Amino acid sequence: MCDKLDLATVLDAPYGCDHVLCFCDGLLLVSRFLSGAIALWNTSTRTIEKISLPYSCYGSSYGVCRDPITDDFKVVILSYSYYTVYSCKNNSWKKKMKYECIEYFYSGYSYTSIMDGCPGVCVDGASYWVVEKSKRIMYFDPRDDKFKILQKPESIADDDVSKSIFLVDLGGSLCLYCNGRDATRVTIWAKEKGIDSNSWKKLVTIRNVETSIKLFEPQCFVGNKIVIRVQYDKGLVVYNTSKKRFKELKETKAFGIGLVPYLDTAFFPIEKSRSKRKRNSLQ
């Protein structure tokens, strides 16, 4: 957990990119509104590499993660009933694949869907999503390029589809948060490290929440405090877990392309081949 929050540096993404699709290990998958293109951007080296999309991906969700076995960086696109995977080592897309765990998403006469445009939470070697109607947690395992189901904390029933649950990366751990019976309380759980782990630990229950949980986004830990983004236009607040109260952070209402944890990394999956290919702007 970090002990200092530094919001002094604001980076402008190149080529007019204005949306972070997802991020992992210091790399951001970014796009430009209505451009129909995506790119990987390394903020520490200011390097960007365009990725050509295999088909129209309007309304799709994205994930990005690194295969711990081959060290290949992969981008995954989730569409209505299929997905495809981009390998940075091979600079190519796989053919469309069906979800093998589709029984979890079939409801009546139609397939349930991932939350529209919801980015994958990319942490600990995998990318995770909450399925909109079933409230199941689905994750992409880069070791075999397949989707699987992650069990939720025992206190959150699988058949309770009325409760909205959300995922976030806090301090390098996959965390889940949701309301209890009282909408003014938000509880946060952390998943044990490891792609194959299904164990969860309750971290904290935040009291006196005055906004909808849909506008409540935990960002990071700072000591015994949690930095939270609320209602988009109101910037950041800090919740003190010891004193159980909120404090607003001043002059933090402008986020530009997004508020993303900064990692000083030189890792870039296709850096070795950049001299062989001409870089161009996002069209």
C-alpha cells in the first residue's frame, strides 16, 4: 500500500486518445472516441503502438493481461457471444471463440451480457468482469485463452441478482465491493493472490455513503485511508477507516483521460519490432 498520494502529474495521451479501455502493469489500452482504433500506451516511456482491430468492436468490452507462462502480453475483446485474443508476441489475432462457460450467461431465450463497455479489471495475471444479469464474475485466463468463473465471497449469494457488485484493482489485488442491506454502507473484499485462488477476505465496511454505489469508485489505499472517486464531477474524497469519516480532496475534479495508477515500468511488449514497422496516428 502506498503512503503518499501524488496528483501533481497529468499526462496527455498522444494522437488525441481520450478514453482508457483498461490498464495492466503500467500499460494503458487507449482509444479515441469514434475512431474505431485502439493502442497500447506506456506512460513511463511515452511509447504508443497502434493495434488494428479484426472487426467492428462497437459496444465490446476489453481486457489486457500478461501470460505468466510465456510472458506474452495479450489483449482480449469481448463481444455479444464470442471473444478474440491479440498476442503481442505474434502481432496477430486469434479467430473468434465461444465462451465455454456460456451456461452461466444463458437466460431464457437470450444470452446475458457483460456490462456494456465495462473495462476488464486486470490484476494478478488475469482480466475480470461482472456479468450484468447473472452477477457472476467471469475472468480471462491467459494461460489457455479461456474464460472461467470465479466464486464470490461466501456472504454474497450466487442467486442474489438484485445486488450490484463491482470489481477494482486496489494495491495490486482484485477487490470486490457492494452494498449490504443498508444502501449507505459499502463493503470491500480482497481476493487472495493467484489466478486459481477463490479465497476472499473482508477488508472494510465504509459507512455513511451518501451517493449511489454506481457513482462510488475506490481508487487506492493511502495508509489506513481509502481514496474514492464520487459522482465524477465531485472529484476525490478520502475515507479514514479508523475515524470512519470522509474528507474531500481539493482541486481534484479534472481527470482528463482518466485517473489511473502510475507504474514506472520500461516493459513494452512490441518494443523490439518497432523499428521494422512505421508508427502512425490513430485514424
